[in-house]
Amino acid sequence: MSVGLLALFAIIPLVVALVLMVGLRWSSMRAMPLAWLTGAVLAIAVWKLPILRVAALTLEGFITAAGVLIIVFGALLIYYTLTCSGAMETIQAGMKKISPDRRVQAIIIGFMFAAFIEGAAGFGTPAALAAPLLLGLGFPPICAAVICLCFNSVPVTFGAVGTPVLAGFKSIEAIAMQALGTTDPALVYKTIGEYVTLMHLPMLFILPIFMLGFMTRYYGKNKSWTEGFAVWKYCLMASVCFGVPYLLMAWIVGPELPSLLGGIIGLAILIKLTQMGICVPKDNWDFDDADKWDPSWIGEIKPSQVKEYKEHMSQLMAWMPY
């Protein structure tokens, strides 16, 4: 059987999952078992794998999924602990002091903070932690989710301390070492990380500007792209704050730390520069009143109506769990 035909068979489970989840709007609870069944049947029928091996691989998948669920559980535990302790409101009060401008808040939380969370935990936790923080500040729920998910495009490759690179390329480690002429597997992953950062580099500068324009166009009162594009200087400054440690870690250390240190170092520098007023827009941009929002932006989630937030503890204590 040709390689092309084998590749066609290999992609069928992915197509099944996409059709069921995206096309037919099935939940993952319903769609993924069918995608697994498709893959198992193909493994036995096309690749002639023994049923016992397919069962063993399935068990391995459950074990891997358990690790992912533990990470997500930990992230949600942190979020609800912060909320119930008053730390979340303290963080929100601190963000208001840094800048009331929604565009600035989107960059600091949706881009920089979420990048740090991606580097530390991965597996969807940036959206699980950063989006509710934006929601609490008064962002429309759908806007908060879209912002965090799209901004996560750059740091996602090095999520969960480099897991996508380290685990994703494990199966071709021997082939890659042979191609590079090395016996050191660490060099393989480091080389992959270096090339990935170069691939991400253009979007590192384009994406923040585009996403703010998207936010002001589709969720702003004036439906204007230019209101978001107007803060391009601030976006470029944020990209540099994140990009320098991001690139240095990938090229000097390896794939474990680019997103983690790029996010936390960049976040600290960006907040300081914002407090100094460097490249910060002079006009504060905000969403329209919540009662004028499109119902599709909200769904069943009640947006925050709080205008003033109280600090129940120091900012250091509030951010400590992260």
C-alpha cells in the first residue's frame, strides 16, 4: 500500500472528529469515542495491529488523558480559590489601576498572562484562567474567550513546559537524530524549538494588532477596526517584551521555557512600562453598556456589572498561586 494511501487512512479519525464536533455540533463526549473507534478499526484492518496492542494503546491514551485532566483540575482549583478568597477581586482592582483601557487589559491578560499560563500548564488552561479574569473586568464573555484562544497561538507550541515538542516528536526522535547527525536527543528538540520560534515571529507582531482591531470592530460601540489598530505601538512593545525572552530561551536553553519565561518576564516588564505611561494610549477605550450587547455575546453567562473593585490583600499575595 502506498504512503499516500496510508496517510489518507491515517487522517480519517481526525476528519470524523472534525465533522462531528464542528459540522454537526456534537459534544466531545459523543464525538471522540466514535473517532477512537474509527482509529481502532483502521489500526486493525489497515495496519494489521493485534487487538491486544490496540487495547494497550487505548489504555495508554486513558493514562495520558488523566494527566491532562489533573493539570486542568489544578488550574480550575486555583481559579475558584482566588475567587472565593477575594484574590480575584484584588487582581481586578490592580488591573484597573494599571489601565482602565480594555485594549491594554486584553494585551496584559489575554496575551501576556495567558502565555505564562500556557507555558506553565497548557492544555486549555489559559482560556480557563485568563478568560474569566477578563470577564470579571467587564468584557463580553464571547469576546474574552476569543481573545484568549487566539492570542494563545504563539505560545502554544511550548505549552506545559514544552510538552507539545517533547512529547509530539518523541516518535521520530531516532529519525531526527540521524538527520541531524547527532546522538543527543536534546539537540533534536532544541533545533525544532529554534525553527518554530522563527515561524511564529511574524505572527508575534501581527496578531496582537489584528486581535485588538477585531475586538473593537465586532464588540465595540463604533464597530471600528481603527480603534484597535490605534494602539499598534503598545502592541509592538508588548510583542518585544514577550518575544525577546521567548527567543532567547528557545535558542539557548530548549523548548521547555520559551512560553513560561517569555510570559512571566514579558508580563512584569510590560506592566512596569504601562505604569510609566510608555506607548499607552491617551484615550481610554471601553465596551458599550452591557444592556446594549448582542445577546449572542453573553449566552447564559451574566457579565460583571461591578465598576469598583476592593483590594482584600496585597497584589503579591493575590498573584502568588500563579
